Amino acid sequence: MFVTATTYNANLGGIIGADNKCSLDANKPVSGIYKALIVDNVNRRACTSVNCTSGGVTEQIDWVLAPNTSYVQALNSSTIIFISDGNGVYNNNLASLISAGAGIWTGIKNDPSWDWQTDITHTCSSWVDSVSTGCGSYGITSWTDSRSIAITSVKADGNTLKSLLCVEQ
């Protein structure tokens, strides 16, 4: 995993645009295919139930995390950030920081219980809106709890600059 060197407003060009930004970013390792850990509930989704407990991976659409997989910092492959569960999510504190202090667009519901559902009203119109107030949910990579993927109660304006969290596929 890596956090993009470039920051973006919420008009990412949709999920495909976010994935392309991961592929072209200066922080991307030389090899590997990377996608953005970002959801819109139409083109990419992790769960429709809390932590995908009702349907497991069948709830997912083009999800970027694989089941039972160790995820590490791209720049230091020996530092494990977390290990996903059988549903391709995690619901405990991270083992290590993702990075130091970057805000990342996610669109994930801001729930302290790590529920991994899409925050349907806060994906900045499926990541093409850079003008609306409070349209996007985001995380902060310097935390090891649920705030690393979704801040509770605070939404960013579409013109706010945030990074993307990119995951090797």
C-alpha cells in the first residue's frame, strides 16, 4: 500500500480516474498494479452489511482488498499495516500506521466499529464533484483506529485536497 504523493480535490474522474491516479503517482513502486481504496457503491464497494458478515465477498464490487492477506507499506515491505479477514476487510486497530498524517478520500461510512459500508451520500457524486460542501468522507493515515479510513462526523468539501490510498492487486 502507498499514499499518493499528489493530493486531489474530489473530482477524481470517478473510480477509474482514482485508479489511474494510483498507477501514475510518483510514490508507486516500480512494479505492480494498484487501485485506490475508495468506494462509490456502484463501481466499487466493500460491504452492504457490517463487515460483510451477511454475504462475505459476494457483497463486494471491484473491491481492492483480498481475503486473508497481509498488507504492508510499499516503501518498507516488512512493515505490516494489517491482515485482512476472510471477507477482505479488517475490524481491529492497524498494526502500523499507513503513513504519517495524510488525509485520504475513501467514501467509507464513518463508524467507529469499522463497518466498511459505503457512505452513500458522501462520495462527492461518485467522485466527480469538486464544488459541493461536505460531500466526501475521508480518513487520516496517522491513526491506527477506524479514523484511518473514515473520520466520524466530519465531511470534506469537494474542493479540499486529499491523497489516495493505493493497494496492490
